[in-house]
Amino acid sequence: MSVQQHVEQSSPLAPTVLAHVAPEIAGPETSGPFPDEQVDHIVERLQRRYADRQISRTDIERSVRQFSHRFENARIRTFANVFVERLVRKSIDEQAGDRRAAAA
């Protein structure tokens, strides 16, 4: 089951209960893309991770924003940034694998 399917199947009461019990866990109540500051943190971590590859900051940021839109309607977005970072890493790693296979 994908992360998105899991989020969509979560209990409809979860955000309400979490917002009352632990507001910091409920995450932002607004939908839409991640705040620029959060995107910048993800991009910086990915740039450090892939410093040996020639990937521009613009390309990484574009991927982060593209994947972040998958979570904009999620009820609980606490760990969405972690999932987005993993999706971008997987995408970069898969592209590198495709290039290596083509060169062989």
C-alpha cells in the first residue's frame, strides 16, 4: 500500500482527536504546497546527499515541489516532508540506475 493510500484510508477522526490532544502532531490544517522554508530544508539535505552528482538546486527543488503536491490534501501531514524526501531520493537513484544501464 502506498503512503498516499494509507493517508487516504486513515480514520476521519484522527485529525480532530490529534488536534485536541497534541496540536503539534496534527500538522498544518491548511492544504497546499509545503511552506518555502520546509522545501528549502529538504532541498539542502538532498544537495548534501547528492553533492557528487551534477544535479542543480532548481531540479531538486522542482522534484520536491512536484512530490509535495501528492500530500497537500492529506489529513495528517506531520511526516509528509520525510515521505517527499524519500520519494525524491528514490527518483534520483532510479534515474542514476537508468543512466548506468544505458551506458553499459
